[in-house]
Amino acid sequence: MYSEKVMDHFRNPRNMGEMKDADAVGEVGNPVCGDLMYIYIKIKDDRIDDISFQTFGCGAAIATSSMITELAKGKTLDEAMKITRDDIAGSLDGLPPIKMHCSNLASDGLRKAIENYRAKQKKELNIAKE
């Protein structure tokens, strides 16, 4: 049912854990399946310098969270915003159709973290102008 890569990322997740000094956090969930993800990002020079996650959900949710951190780390914010669910699933050598929503959550969580970061930056810039 799951590829070896999915199982590896589930058993040995990369970049797992809360990031206390994150520049932004993206929180997403799926009320139908109960999955909940937090994606934490640290930004330096408009690039994702560090990234981690906390996921409460199934093995596929943990694997997709782990994979999104590997795909996004070091990318510019614009590059990271373009990572799709298909990029995540493909990097894991596929997901069962019933689990594709997990890759949606992971990409949505990253996008939300970036949007939250940009909103904070815009707000700080507006405060500085006053």
C-alpha cells in the first residue's frame, strides 16, 4: 500500500518537532480524518533557513510533513510557494489515492506559514513607516 520512501519518512521523520523561535507557523487540519499539522519556518535572506513540523495524524500525514520540510529547506519563499501536492507525493514515490489529501495538507501548511510570515513582515513595515 505504501512505498518504501513513505515508510522511511514515517518511521524516521526528518525535521520533526516544534520550533520555539520560528518566524512563522502554518496550521492546517482536516476535520474528516482528524489530521492536524503545524509547519514552522525560520527565514533568512528571503529563504527558508530552517523548517520543522508537528503532525498529529496517520503515517501518510507524518511522511508528507517530513517530505515537505526536505523539499522546502533552502528554497526562496516564492519557490517554496510553488511546491504542490503532486511534488510531495512524487517525491515519496506515490501515495494511495485515499491518502492524497495528506499531501494537500502539507503543501497548504507550508503556504500558510509563508503567508503568515509575509503578513507579519508587511505589518512590521507599516509600523516602521508610522
